[in-house]
Amino acid sequence: MLRSDRFYTSSSSLIAGVLLLLIGSLMIIGQDQLYFNVVELFLIVNLCLGIIQFLRYFLLKQKRIERKLTFTRSFFHLIFCLFFSFFPKIPMSIVPMFFAFYLILNGMIKSITYVLLLTNKSYGRIKELFLAIVYFIVAIPLLFSPLKNVSTMLVVIGVYILLLGFNFIIDFVSSLISRKTKNKIKRRFRVTLPVILDAIIPYQVLNEINYFIDKEEYSSLSKNCRYHNSEFDMEIFVHVSMRGFNRLGHVDICFDDRVISYGNYDDSSVTFFRTVGDGVVFVTNKEKYIPFCVEHSQKTIFGFGIKLTDLQKREIRKYIDQLFSNMYEWNPPIVSAKKCDQKNESLQFKDYASCLYQATKASFYKFKSGKFKKYFALGVNCCLLADSIIGKSGSDILKMNGLITPGTYYEYLNREFQKKNSNVVFKNIYNKESERTTSKTKRLFDGFSK
């Protein structure tokens, strides 16, 4: 791979960090007056766009469809500005109210996580309750008096942006440190993009991949799938699909030639819109698991390989053994049914666990106690278990707000992959086209690696 490309990515982290620090500082210092000026500027820009589109409609020769589109754009821009000129408080209130709803959502998630941890008598529940209270305390005044509390909102957002800026600068410094030195540093808290933005990252990348494949632009695809002349000891899989909730992704890991995945795979325990259920871990073989995910779930999987030291590998094995010492074996429906009716070989089950067992002969386990006993899609989820294992290697993926999404992992791993001295040394794409594209792309990537 060309080193200049990696240095450019590291330099861009420094530039982004400095810009975010400036923006965060301006929001804290300027507060409500700055906010009102920005909203007014936004309305002026919309008015100018409406006038420009209006003039284009009369002055330029366009096709009939283009003229209709130009007139429609002009109409909406001008109506938008006219409406808000009569009701000026509405545009001023929109952002604080959306921010309040976002905080309330986070507070609800923390509250549910607290109740589940309390039910399981698990540690960490006091922190979840404290964060839930903080979210509600900040959100409720914003929701009912958005204009009076604009300054509070800007201070909160400003502090968040400052932390995000510091995070980018630390990433730049981290890229200059050797891998050996980095392995000695303990994992740290990270501040990443808001969860709503993080969640859609894998889906957006999947759309780009599909576009490259459809166009058979292998040179473009090489930007997303690169090979290194380096071995790796652990692979992290970020799943994404075009269907349903799979668009938000899933994370599991492959270590010591076995895939370890966590989720609500027991359909009989699933509740609350399929977001809560018994936490189930399955262990299976990678060579069988990848084709199953691609064919059965219509998924694309991004695989990131991580290089580990002998000490890190021992720590990870020790932690995995501790996890499994707190589990008992669970049988998916198809296994339980076959035990009751051994003569009937034609039994068919459509639940995910049974299909996975049929395809890969995976082993399934449930937790006896602890925070992973109950799965919660927005709290104690697949990412949290994977992160608890990966954390033993010193990787600093954990977010400060505790909401870890597959998008968080993809964004972090992809950025680490582009650094000079990162432990993330490999990236691959597994999908229906991978067998066809791998031979062609690998020849391209071998040229970059030399």
C-alpha cells in the first residue's frame, strides 16, 4: 500500500481535530446569539436559492421537465422563507427540540439497560442510572422551553464537539507512535460521531460496494478492499445487509479459528419489538459461517484483521475462558425436536439458530448470570460483548456514551487500517461477488503492497 495515502489520512485527522476545536469553542463562547445568527443566515441562503431558481425558470431555456423541477425548487425555497418570516420562533426552536428528543432517546436506552442490569444483579447499573438521569435533566427543559435553553444546548454540543476534536488529534498522535509502543498503552475512552450517524455507516458503505461491483470498477473497489503482506491473529466481522434491521449491522469476532457471536438468537425469549431477549452466544467454524451469512441472510461482511502480541493473545484466551465458565449449553429448537423424535429426519425449522445449526453445526450457550444474561439491541448487544473481548488487546473502541454500534466499529477499524503503525493490518469483503472479485482485486493489491 502507498504510505502517502496513510499519511494523508493521519494529517486529515489533525486538520479535522483543529477545526472541531474551533467550532466547539465558538459554540460555547457565542452561545444563543451565534445560534440565532446562524439560523438567520440559513434563511437568507434559502431565500437567495429561491430567487436564483425563480430567475432560472424565466431566463434559461430548459426542457419541460427541467423547467418544472426548477419552478418546484423555487416555490419550496420561497414558501419556506415566507412561512418562517411570519413564524420566526419555529426555526429557532426546531434544533433544540430535535436535540431534546435525541437526549430523551438516550435516556430511555440507559433506563432500559439499567432495569435489565438490575434484574440480572449485574455491575455497572448505577452508572447507567446516573447517565439516564443526566440525559433527562438536560432534555426536559429543552423540550418545553427550547428558546430559553438554547445556551444550555450549545454548551452541551460545544463540549461534545471539543471532546470529538481532541479525539481526532489523539488519533493523529497515535498514528506517529510505533505499534510496539502502542501495545503498551491501555485502552482509552473514545468520543465518536452521534449514534444515529454511526448506525448508518455500514449500510452506506455497502451501497458504494454494490455500485462498484455493478459497474465492475475493480480499481474503485480496491479503495474498499485491500490486502497486506502481513499475518493477523484476530478478525473482526462487521455484517450489513440491504434487508430490515440487518441494515444497522452486526459484529462478531474470529479468534483461534472459531467465530464467537452474541445476540438474541432464542426466538421464544424475544420481546419489546425484538430488541430484548436472552443473551445467546454461538461458536462455529469460519469456513462454514461466512457462506451461511452470505447466502442465508444476504449479508456483506467486512473483515478486519488485527495483529496481536503473545501477551495480548493470552489475555484474550483467559477472558474468553472466564466468559464460558459463566455459560451453560443451550439447544436451538431443531436440536431439541430431534432429541424428542430421532426417527424423523425431515424436521424443518426457520428460526435463525436452527438454520445456523443445520448449516454449520454451531454450538450455542446462554449466560448463567451477569450483564450479558439479557440482550438489549441498544445497550448490551453484540458490539458490547465483542468489545469486551477485543478490549483485552488494548484496542480503544469503547465510546464514552456507552452506545456501541456496528457503525462505530467500522468507522474506527477502517480509520485504524489506514494508519502507518496500526494493529489493524488487513481488510477484506465477503459477499456473493467476493469469489469472482478476489482474484482480480488481489492482483491489484499485490502491486500496492510491494
